[in-house]
Amino acid sequence: MPEEKLLSISEFAKLAGTTRRTLIFYDQKGIFTPKKIADNGYRFYDYGQLYQIGFILGLRDLGLSVEEIKDYLSDESSDALNKKLVPLKKKVELRIQNLKQILTILEEKETNNTQLTNTDFYVVKQCYLPERNFWCSDFKVDCSEQEIASAYSHFYQSLGTGVMANKMLSGFLTDLPQAKPGIYADSGFRIIKEKSYNQKVNVPVITQDDGDYLIVKVENSGEGIEKGISAIRKYANKNNLQIGDDLWQFNLGINIERLGLTKNSILAYQIMK
């Protein structure tokens, strides 16, 4: 296998939308460490670390202290984060107008996604999904892991990194007509994040139409996703259902592990009338 490309601290800081000084500070505090430290003391990072630094920067934008972030990273449950957001909301309410976007994020109520969460692994079910609007990235095709990480980081910088830490839906919209087998990894896609406030940002918006969908819960590995796509295709064929061209992939949770994905996700195809 080719040697993994590492980024200098300046290159990584530019991709992450932060500063060299911030990365050194986070390393010293033990909340974000380089992939490698050379004998001369130079710090090096890999593309996969863009997901974690994006999440950490998002928590900082929400107002959590370095110690609170360090405490949260040692316990990544939703309850741990929520306990820290309650007192933070009280502080935000006292801030002036330029912090209204952060206040809006904190006041958002978790969207009722019971149809998505009450789903078993690789068991396809038919359900109604409401109309939703999503911010979306440019259409991407045939990207390397490093290119996906860079695109992901750029997308959330455009929205404001605090958006990354909220509970609205996130994931990918993939051009995969009729759940065709074996081509998911090479298909074109957009990164998506459910629109959560009316702040004007220079990011396109795409709409997921309301209607009946086939959905399935999968593990976010290449094999797991292909297995879920196959399950949807078999269900549609068996029940004489026509499905659309777009594969909606929604992350479960907010802890991004790799390639812009959480550990598990929901795959969804709209049933065409």
C-alpha cells in the first residue's frame, strides 16, 4: 500500500479553518494530538483528523471551554453534551446580536425522527418522511478519502462549524438510480446538512420531497452500505415498487468517525408513484 500522506501543521490548519497556534494549544491541552511528531518536533496530521478537529471547533463555537471539551471527549454520550449545553444557553441569552446564530442552534429542539431511529439493521421498512430542506455541497465524483475529508471540512466551514455539533440530520445524497449494486463507492454525491436556521449563507439548498420511502439501517462500512442497498433493491423488486434515483444517507448521531460518516446510518429511497 502507498505511504499515507501527512500534512504539515500549517497545511492542516488551513484545511481545517483554524490556526497553527490553536492546534499547538489543543495538543498541549491533550484534546487533539498530531498523527506524528518528527524527531525535530514538527507536527504532522492526516486527512482523517479533519472530522475530529471540525467537531472540536464546533464545540468551541458553541462556547464550551477547553476543559469541558476534554471532559466531553472522554464521555461522548449525548447526555454528557446536553448537560454542558444547558448552562451555556443561559450565557448565550445574555450576549449581543452577533451571537444570535449560536443562540438559535442551542434553542433548536431535536427533530422528531422516530421513523428513522426505530429501525433494525438490514430490515427494510416502508414509511412516510416529511419534506426537509438541506444545505448541500457541490456535486462530487470519484473522490479519494483525502478529497472527501477536505470537501467535508470546507462545507462545514461555509456553514459555520457550530452547525456540525447540532442534532439536525446530516449525511450524503448519492446519485445511485434504482439501488444499482456494486457502484456506491464510485457514484457521485453531495454532502448534506439539514437546514436549521434562516441565516443567509452562500451554500446551495436542496429539498427532500415528502412521501413514502424505503429505509434500512446499516453499518457505515463499504460492505455494510452495499448490503443495505441490496436489501432495498430486493424489497422493491419483490413488492413491485419503483424507487427513485437518489440515495439519501442519514448519519445516526453526531460523532463522525470516517469519510463524513458516523458508525451507523439510515439509507432511504423514495417510492415513485
